[in-house]
Amino acid sequence: MISRTLKRFHWLDVLILVVLAAFVAIVWYRIDGALNYKWRWEIIPNYILRWNEETQSWVPNILLQGVITTLRVSVYASVLAIVLGTLLGIARCSTNLAIRMLARTYLEFLRNIPPVVVIFIFYFFLSEQLVVAFNIESWARAIARSEDKAAWEFFFGDMRRFPSLVSGVIVLALFESAFVGEIVRAGIQSIGKGQHEAAQSIGMSRIDQMRFIVLPQAMKKVVPPMANQFISLIKDSSIISLISVQELTFKTVELVASTRAIFEAWITTAAFYFLICFVLSMLFRRLEYQADTR
């Protein structure tokens, strides 16, 4: 297996690896020598896992807590973004001009404004208003004080921070739904007109055509770009640290502020993001391969 992999290496691959190694060595030298930086890698493991004296077990510490929150936010936001994006994609293909223009306005607005601006607009004008309107904060505090909170904490973490989690999920889902909507729109429009005409010839309504003919085929076609968008969503989740959602980036900022281990903390965070996204990309690639071979 290893010999087969080595045979695939081209001289250009070796050159790129040498250049990358040289770049890392130069950066390391500049940090260690020119900046007179004292590396403290030995403290990082303690901020990933810590020993709990009360339970006599290892529990997640600040960085791993951030990873878990990032995964929670990403999963919930992706589900909501797929639902909203599918509706937007269908609206973009509507025969009604008003619906089509409203959907396009929403998509163009989000895709042509910097993400940071979008995050703050949604947070202050929508997400926070929903939290207040549905009295989510009081409800979450009541659960946090109750004894039967294990299941809630498993799915949502510390219930005292549940309102910020909800805000982060809503904001991220609304932002990502614009990109999902364009993916779904492209999938719908890739279905040939002949199938629409065949469905009309047997008396199917436009809703039935979309439900039974177009969407099943379109969603199968958009699986690869949807998978890539989910990976992008995980990386984009770092933006919601600006609204105090305690995901991985937010926790890393806290760690840097308390320890001054700047490079160690951020390199570890980058490694976490890379590991999550790399594993998911390999998983999605395998699923696509299995789907193509069926």
C-alpha cells in the first residue's frame, strides 16, 4: 500500500512538500528566534481534557468544550439551512414573479455583503428578538435549575447558555441558507424540460411535479456541493464567536487571554478545524463513491 502510494508521487509533489517544510521551518525560526517566543506546548493538553476530582474522570476542558459546541451549532444550523435553502431554491424557480424576485433579493443581499455585517444584522434585528419573544432565556434557566436536565445538556450543552446557542444557530442558518438556496436552484434547473412536460401530460399539478419528479432527482444531484457547503459552514461557524457564542474560536480567544500561549492555542485550534473538515471530506467522498457505484 505504501509502495503504491510512493509510486504516485511526482517530482513536483516532492518539490511542493520541500517548499512547505522550508516555509514552516522559517516561520518557526522567526517565532522562536526573532520574536524570542517561549513555547509552552506542555500546557495545551490540560486545556483539552482535565481531571475532575469529584467524578474521578477526565472531562472536556475549554478547547474540547469549544469543539463540541462548534459541532452542535454546525449540525443544527445545517439542518435549518437545508430546510430554508430548499424553500428558497424552489421559490427561485417559481412561475410567480413576486415570489421569484423576493427569493432572489434575499439571496443576492446575503451573498454580496460581508459575513460579519450579516451576522450582526441578523443577531440584533432578528435572532435576539426571537429569543425575547418566545421567552427562551427564562425557559432555559428553569431547565438548568431542574434535576432532569441530562438529556437537554447532552444535545444543547449548558442550558444557561442555550439562548446564545439558539442565536448562533439561527444567524448561521440564515446566512448559509442563501448559498444552499442557489445550490438547490441549480439542481432544480438541471432537470430536463421533457420530464416536466411528461408530468403535465399525465395531469400532475406543478406541486406534484416538484414533489415527486423534480426534487428527488435534484437533491440527488446536489449532494456533492451540499457536502462542501456543510464543511464550509463548520469553518464559517467561527464568525459567530463575535456574538459571544462559546464555540471553538471564542474559547481559543479566552485561552489566549488567560495564558498568553498565542501560537500554541491557535495552532491547536487550526488542527481541530482541519481534523473535523478533513474527516468529513473523506466521509462525504466515500458516500459519493458508493452512490455512484450503485
